[in-house]
Amino acid sequence: MGIATADLYDDRGEELASLSLQLQDIGGHIAFDGPVRTVRCHRDNALVKQVLATPGAGAVLVVDGGGSLASALVGDQIAAAAVAHGWAGIIVHGAVRDRAAIGRLPLGVKALGSNPRKSAKTGAGELDVPVTVDDVVFRPGAHVWADADGILIER
């Protein structure tokens, strides 16, 4: 990522939505950006695993886990698959696990927190639908930027 989110917001202003929810920086890359793909799921990460095992072409997967910290939606193996398939990052409105291992990967990962508990694997959820996190809409195909200051998304 070549430009800081603060500078990008100064340049583009209200063309961008700013996520006020404070997510933790977990991945090895703090700054990342790319086109949005989405998964909406609740305590079930089968779709997350499926999507991140496909070519990412520099995209960012936004996972709307409803803010649940009851079980992890991304772990080290899923994150490693994302790296292998060319994803730029993952934004999780929920929990991850294997924080130390994910922190060593060349991948941007932001999440609410962590929980060592695995999630279900039934495949429940929706893929590539608009998701709303803290009043900010993440639409598939829109561009998202993330760094230490926060997250910006094209309106």
C-alpha cells in the first residue's frame, strides 16, 4: 500500500467511509488494500476457508461474523492458504485464532480479537453480498484500504 489512510481521506474525503470500530492488527502486514470480497457467516468458517483457497489476485476478504468472539473464523492454516493464493488481507468482524502464527505471515489481518475455539464447518453463510459492519457497508468490488490508523472503503 503506497498511501496512508489519513492522507487518502484528506484527498478523497466523503467519497470514502471510515470504519470507526477499532479492530486489532494481527497479520504480518499492517497496511494492505484491494478490492473487496465478502463472506457473511456466524460461528461457521467453511465458506471463509473455501474462498481463501481460491486465487485472491490481491483482494481483501471481509468476513462478517456478526461481531461474535465465541469461536474463531480464521486460523493459521486458512491464513496461510490466503497467502499462497495471493490475497492481500482479511478483515474479520469476529475472532481469529493462532495469532502468533498469523503475525508471522505476509498478510494483512484485522479482527475484533481471538478465541482458540474452532468454529463449525457446515458451510452456512453467504458469499459476495454487501455486509454492514458498524454502519459501514462493504460492497463486493469496492476498494478497501487498511493501515495502523484504520480502515477506509469506497462508498
